[in-house]
Amino acid sequence: MYEKVCVPQSCQHTNTFGGMSIPQASPFGEALSGAGSHLLKTELGACGERILGSGSAYMQTNIGRYFSNPHYYFQVNDEYVKNKLKVILFPFLHRGHWMRTNEASGGEFSFKPPIYDINAPDLYIPLMAFGTNLVLAGFFLGINGKFSPEALGMQFSDGLLGWFLEVLLLEATLHSLGGGDVPILDVVAYGGYTFTPLSVVLLAKIVSSYCFYAVTLWGCFCTGVFLVKTIKRILIAEVTSYEKNSSKRNYLLLLVAMTQLPLLFWLGNIRV
């Protein structure tokens, strides 16, 4: 049995069953609700696509800016490695320029890989030098009867910590001087070059403890000169703007150079 029940401000059809009135949905209301739901879903979807699209473009831009292609840092050959080691260990004898070489690619300027540019950073030498340090440290521990996996693991941890602190120092210096847009892998490579003179220091330590102190001082001087010249080149040629205050720049560069002394003494002093 069906009857029409009128309520204030609206009139709804109800179905009376056993004395109970069950309201029936209005077709017009269902259509309006469906249209509103579809419109809301469409707008939310379009908004989500715009947010994701802009976020993706932002991430790609900044990742490309701060993180270079890792393959770039391993494009080396024997000639490059030999010449680069000379520059790191004897920077004051380097007679060429310290600027990196540009090349045009797809209408944009980029730097040539290490195989074509002696001043380009690479990760091959830092990683090989890091491994060499572990081998020399293990040999030194062995000849002193102190070798153990735990002792070698401690040297590995100290090396990673020293590398991290060096990178942190270089990043802080570049940011303070206005060179904050340098790719992070460039800075990691520059920080890892410290292990090259450190390998010579450990070799000297194996030969004689007296040689250790003399070679450590020499290694600190060479590393300091190399890093100072590298940072100057970055500020002049590889960033959009940098600190014009020469006094502040000179003090920070001197700090970078002087920090190499305690760093090399710490990493070169193998715990036995």
C-alpha cells in the first residue's frame, strides 16, 4: 500500500509496510549526487596530476643540478690516473691551468669527463686510494701481530668517517662562499683525494716511524695546496656567484688547508 507523506520544505515518496514508513530516494537527487561526485573526482584527479607533474619536474631539475651521472666519474684511463696522481701529490709542480674544460652538448655547456680533462673530478682514484689504505693498514697490523677483523673494521669505519668530515668541511666552505650549487659527487670526489697522500703516509709508517711524521707534514701541505686551488677554481668558474670579501675567503681557505694536518695524523695513526 503506497501513500504520499508531505513533510515541511519537501515532499518525499514513502513506502508503508507494517506501519513503518520507508522513504524512497528521489531520482533527481540521485542524479545530482552522481554528477557532483563525478565532478569532484575529475577536479581532484586534475589537481593531483598538476601537483605530481610539478613535483616531478622540480625533483628532476634539482637532482640533475646536485647529483651528476655517476658514470661520468669513472671515465678514466691510465694516462689520466698517472697525471692526476702527480697533480694531487705535487700540486705546486703543476704548470698547466686549473680550469675544467667545457664542451657543447645539445645546445648546453657541460664539462668534459676525466679521461679528457686532468682537472675533472673522478671517483676512481678516491675509491682505489681508500682500498689501498685498508690493505696497508692490514699489513701494518699484521707485521705488529695485531691483525684482526675487528681492527681492520675499525680502520674502515675511521676512513669513512674521515671522508664524511672532509666532504662536510668542503660543503660548508663552498656554501659560506656562495658555491652551494656544486654537484655533491664533485665534492665527494675532492674529499676522497685525501686518501692518496694518506696511502703514502701509511707506507712511510710501515718503513719507519720517523718517516711517518715527515711524510705526514708533506702530505698535509700537498693536500692543502690542491684543495685550495680546486676551491678557488670552483668559485671563479663553476658557480653563478661567490663571496667577494677576500678576507673571509682567505680565512676559510686557510682553514681547509690547516684541517688536513689533524685529519692525516688521525687517519694515519693506526691503532695497534
